[in-house]
Amino acid sequence: MLKGTTFIKNLLADHIIKIVSEQLDVSRVEMFSINCYKRIVQARQIAMYLIRKNTTRSWTDISNLFGGRDHTTAIHSFRTVENLCFSDEQYKQRLLQIEN
């Protein structure tokens, strides 16, 4: 893999985390913490979802970005966000707003 490609993937992931953090009023420290408050978990899940959707990062890479969590956490986050988009129109619109 080219060095520049890794840099771009890191830059994109960092940018996504920053946007999600700002839009959902959750600090970066909270995003990477082991905190299980619903608003923090949802922000973390959305960030993981958007990173997976918009980059070529693996599940393991994404999990490692968030404090070395297990790769199944990233998979679960992705599926949770997808399912909520199908069942909750307000959630879907908020996600689209963040993504845009």
C-alpha cells in the first residue's frame, strides 16, 4: 500500500470522528472512552459506521481507532446503525445530516 493512501485513510477517519463529535456534542475523549452512556455509544456507533462506509478500513482498524476494541464492536455498530435507519426515520435523517 502506498504511504499516501494510509495518510488519506487516517485523515478521512479523523475528519469523520471530528464531524460526528461536533454534530452530536460528544467530545473526542468521550468517543474513545469506555463510557456506556447512550448518547456517547450512539455517537461512537455512527462514527464507526461512517468510517466503514467511506473508507477502506477493516473492522479491526476501525475498532483499534476507538481504543483497541474488539473488531466485533465495529461490526455490531455498523449493523445497529443500518437497522436503526430502516426502523427510525428521524434517526435516518439525522445520520444523513451528519453525513452531508
